[in-house]
Amino acid sequence: MALFGLFLSGFVGILTEALPAGLLPEMSRALDTSVALTGQTVTIYALATAMGAIPLARLTAAWPRKRVLQVALLVVAVTNTLTALSDSYALTMVIRFVAGLGTAMIWPLLGGYAAALAPEGRQGRAVAIALAGTPVSLALGIPLGTALGHLGGWELAFYVSTALTLANIAWVQATLPGIPGRTSGERTQLRATLRIPGLRLILFALATYMVAHNIVYTYVTDYLDGIGMAEQIGWVLFAFGATSILSVVVVGAYIDQHLRVLTIASTFVLAASILALALLSGAPVLVYAAAAAWGFAFGSSPSLFVGAAIRATGPSSDVAQAITITVFSASIAIGALVGGLLIAALGTASITWVALALLLAAAVAVLAGKRNAFPGRA
């Protein structure tokens, strides 16, 4: 029950971050701006999370972990409501920045909190469960949010997200054990953590992987519209998310023993999926198959990279997680920004080829990290 509270926190975090991706046409009309500019509501959110993760982790280091999580969820709930009420693009961007700061306090907590609750030898599985909120949100939350937006307006999707976040706060209060913060003597320095062998290679692989994913995912509605599948957006997203959940089941069962193999497989399957989207966009059945493979590859990627960082850094894992979340969120922001620039300059088809090049770089990094970053027996 406690792990479910962490799972749900990750669920509402990624839901709030990515919800505009399924509502871009409706939001752009309401805010009187272009789809590409509206997509920057994802960029600004992720940028705030990237900017805030390390400073806010240090600021709240002495706070009980449960209090940090509750404050962060409250920020998300309030800003979701304000997003729904806003009809100004500039104001919406400010609200989304503040919402991203709320998520900046959530993500660095989840992996370490879950590991602290788990028995010896089960930490990887506990981390996978806690971080499974990401693929489940992509599987259910984003498509349902898209459906709600079509039925009752995009604002309704944000109101429902607010209600879910408030329910999450109540669940955390009732079920999550308290864990104290760290004293100043227990805290690890940022530079010392970055010097730990393997961590920088993990961060490079994570960055290239996540930028590639988000270049395409943020503008998947534009991509599908361009190939004549605009009416099937919700179903394609559901195919992506459903296999993401299956990925959680598979990876959760084997992550403690086979982290390296799973990370290599995730990177190569994602690259193959993006290549298929680039080449087979004229065949709807194959687009669905590629989206399903994409979801299976991506679904547990947060667990894989966070798990690798925790293993590589040991006692410094708290700081390493904050760094990892910074890179993770910055990559989302960069992906959304680069995707918008590519569409404006070269057309929608360009996003798949740039993403593929980045995934090849990620694959090289993962393969090269056998000694410290992604060891053969992990």
C-alpha cells in the first residue's frame, strides 16, 4: 500500500507533465497560439523540474520525506486547477513552470523512498514498482485525458488530474511510513558524486535516450495528423501505454539480476520502433505495432536508469537521483523544444530521423558501460 502511494505520485507527476501532448490542438485554439508553441507548455514544465530538482532537494534535505512529497503534490494540485482556469498563454507558461517545480520535489524521492521500504535483495523491484506510475500514466492517464478533452473540453482533463492528486495526498498521509531527512553531516557533495565511476556515462545514455523519446512523443499528435491518423490518436497512445505496463511487469521481475541486458534491449527496441515509424508511416497497422514496441521499450526506462545510478553510486544515491532527475527532466524539455524547432524548420518527418541518431548514441554508451555504469552482472 505504501509503494502504491509512491506509484500514484509518479502517475500524477507524469500525467501533469505530459497531459498537453494529447490536447495540443484544443489548447492551442483556447490559448490562441500555434501547436508548436503550445507544445512548449511541456518544455517549460520539464525545464522547471530540471532546474529545481537539485536546489529543492538540497533545500528540503532535512525535511521528513513524507512532508516533502505532500507539499509537492499540493503544488501540483493547485497548478493543475489554475492551468484549467487560464486563457492566457503567458500566464499558462508561468503556471506550468511552478507545476514543474512541484514535480522537481517528487521525482528525486521515489526511487530512494521505495528502496528504503524494501527488504534486502528486492530494492530493484521496489524501485520499478514506485516508478511504474510513468508508463501506467502514459497507458491510461494520457489517453483518458485526451478523451476527456474531446468530450468536455481540455480544461476538464486538468480538473480530473487535480482531483486525482488530492486523492493521492490523502493516500500518502494514510499509508506511507515516515522517513527522516538527512542531517548536514550525512549529505554528499554534488561534485564528489559526479566523479563516481560510471555515473556520467549513465547520465549521457539517459539524456540521449530521453531527448530522442520526447522529440517524437511530444509531437506524436502532429505526426499522426500528418499521416492521416488524427482520429486514432487516443488508440495509438493506448497501444503505447498498454505495452508500457507489460514492460513494468517484465522488468520488475528481472531488474535485480539483469539490469544491463534489459537496458541494452530497451535502447535497441526503441531505436527499431522509431525507425519503423519513419519508414512505415503509410501502413496504420504497422504504426500501431511500432507504437506498441516503443511503449514496451520505454515503459520501464526510468527504473533502469535510476536503478543503474543507485547501484553505481551506493551511499551517494540520494544526490545521484537528484542529478538523474535533473538530466531526465532537462531531456524532456530539450526534446520538446528541439521537436518544435525541427517541425517548424524541416517538417514533422524530421523528428523520427533525429531521434534515431540520438538513440544510436545512447546504445553505444550503454554497450560501453560494462565495467561501472551498466555492469554485466547487474
